[in-house]
Amino acid sequence: MVSLAHIDNPKRSQSDSLQSKWYRYYAGFSESFAKTALSSAELEENGWVLDPWNGSGTTSSSAVSLGINTYGFDLNPVMVIVAMARSLDPAEFPSLRPLAVDICRKARKTFEVEECDPLSTWLAPSSVGTIRALEYSIQKLLVDELTCASARVRQVEKFSDLAAFFYVALFRVLRGILHPFLTSNPTWTKKPQNAKARLRPSGAEILALLRAEIHKMIPSPTDVGRRFGNKEKVIAVASSEKLPLGPACIDFVLGSPPYCTRIDYAVSTSIELSLLGYSAGGQFEGLRRSLIGNTTVPKTAPSATDELGGTCLQFLDRLASHPSKASPTYYLKNHLQYFYSVRASLAEISRVMKGSARCMLVVQDSYYKDLHNDLPAMFIEMAAQQKLELVGRRDFPLSRTMAGLNPRVKDYRQCRSALESVLSFVKRGG
């Protein structure tokens, strides 16, 4: 079995770059891990790397900085924007301050706000108007002014890395303004009880916040790395269950799938999605239901079959017979939905990998009540069915997990730690 002794701990580190800290994202792995993993792949000059769950873009930004062609996909457009911003070429950094001045100067003093504007959930119309004016200025300068009507979902595929940078700055502004509605659980945001409880920062305050956030985000000359080369990168909205790639085109896969911890990734970015025009209900709910690991369930779920593997089937049997409320109904459906999405994703990953290509995944175990969910073992078994043979594994214990936020965990178990496993596969059989 291949040794992974040279691989760094996937846990995020304070030594990661300023760009990695532009947007607080609790999922993902460290830049040092990504770079050691990518270096271990020993790719040829024109090799391609894929992260099917690119998230905040650690894989794609690391690959670009190392001069490697990369695909980075994610279904959440918020994370696609963050990943695009992180891949901004250092050659563009000197233009950020002048562009920021221009964006603030050209922002309209008044902007007509529609009653249905998603940001009106938290902000009074006058404040929403300032945010939309700034967004309009970013769109007009760096994207396409015809795409920024507040009632329309933004066309992220038209964004440049520069536009993405300023959108991330707006994300930060909104997070700062709406801090009173944020909770200790990073995946949930409160809403005001009524219209009078909405926040009303002035236009001058919002502009000052934007300037401050941009100032924090721009690296100092000593922090700026070398300029990127002419390698290709594609960072886009796409599902790991249906990758927009042809067969046998990928040389190395590096990623970390959503863990089976019932984290609602759409709800966790509801503020940012509101900026992008996603209103509560149809558009937002459609995105939410499409994400792996979401907390919604279908009316009917597929039955568990052998294609999920023995470890998974044993876990599902124990879950279905668990005495806690809704175990054989809601929670069983929720887990079945997750596991079948994982299986479909692994099948897609295998399809796009070249023969003998490698795949490195970071997977974390978890618990349902007192039942151990050995996700690494399940991934290994499902991957084997897709011609992905395990050739290396290294485990890293975690003392702090999202489970620690739930005070009821102690009712079922004392242990709140987890195991984060780096799994290395190779594709066999072409």
C-alpha cells in the first residue's frame, strides 16, 4: 500500500494564506495539505486536476499556484465565487484599490428596491438600496450591467475572478452587518421577528465597511506570491453527480465530499445567496435540495441495496431499528439520499479519470446518536465497485467537531471526537 507519510494534516492551519481567510468556511482542508497532495501526484506538463466538491477553492487555487491545469466544481454558486476570487492572479492585485475607488464612486446614491428583494429579509429598503447600488457598480464595471436586476438570479458563469473578488468583499460586509442574526452554529442564521426589527445601516456606513473589508483582503507586497503561469482553470457551478466532462480526461482527483453530518450548506450561505438573487422558496429551495447532505428528504427514498456496500447496509439496518424518534422514517430517508448521492459521485469520478489515474479524498466519520457512521470504510467499499482501488490511507484524529455544538450529544455518547481519513485510490481496468 502506498505510504502517505509525506502528506500534511488536512486540518486548516493559521499558516494558510490571506486569500484562504477571505471567506470563513468551516469545511475544506488546508493549503499545505492540498499542495503536498498535488505535488505527490507528479503530473505531466498537461495534466489535469479535478475537485468535484471544490467549496472555497483550496484545490483549485493551490493547483493554479503550482502551475497545474484544474477543474473545480461546486453546486453552490456562493462557493464558486469564493473559489474564483481565490484563484485571482497576483498580477491583478495592483488594480484592486483603483477599482474599489471606482466602484464606490460610481455606485448610485439611490437604487430602486423591489419589495421581493431577498435582502429585505434582514435589511430595511434604504440599506438594501445601497448594497444593490454597489453590486450594480461591480456588475457594470466587471461583468454585464444587464444581468444585475435584483429579482434575477446572478449568472455566475459570467463572472471574472476580479468581479468575484469584489463580491466576496460584499459577502464580508453583509456578514458583518448581519452579525446580530448569526448564531453559534455557523450553519444557521436567524431572521428578524418583523419589518421593524430589520437593520438600517446608512449608505455611508455601508460604503465605509466595504472599503475596510477590501483593505483587509488586499495582500501586502510581502505576502504576494509569484504570478501564475498560463495554465488553464475552469471553476464553475456543476454537480459531482453529473460532471460536465468527457470520459477519461482527468489525471488526478483531490477533494473532500460533504460529510454525513446533516450540515445544510444552502442555509449556511443564505445571506450570500440572497445577494445573488436567490429568494426563499422556489430558487433557494431547489438549490438546497440538490446539495449532497442537505436536511430535506423526498417523500419516497430508494431501498438500500448491495451496491451501497456491506458497512453501509449494516449501519442503515441499525439506524432503521434505532429507538429514537423518526429514525426509521425521516433519518433513514435522509441517510439513504446521502449515500446514493455519494455512490453516484464516485461513479462519475471514475468515469472521468484516466486509466491508472489517482484519486485522493478526505473523508470524516461521524455518529447518528450512538451509532458509529464509518464513512471512510463506506467510501472504500463503494469506490471499489467503481474500479477505484484503495492504495493508501492515513488517519488524523480530530478533537473538535460540529457535533460539539449540540448539547444533546452527551445523551447518547461521551466521545465527541472524529477521525479524518485521507484515502488514496488508483483507477484499475481502464
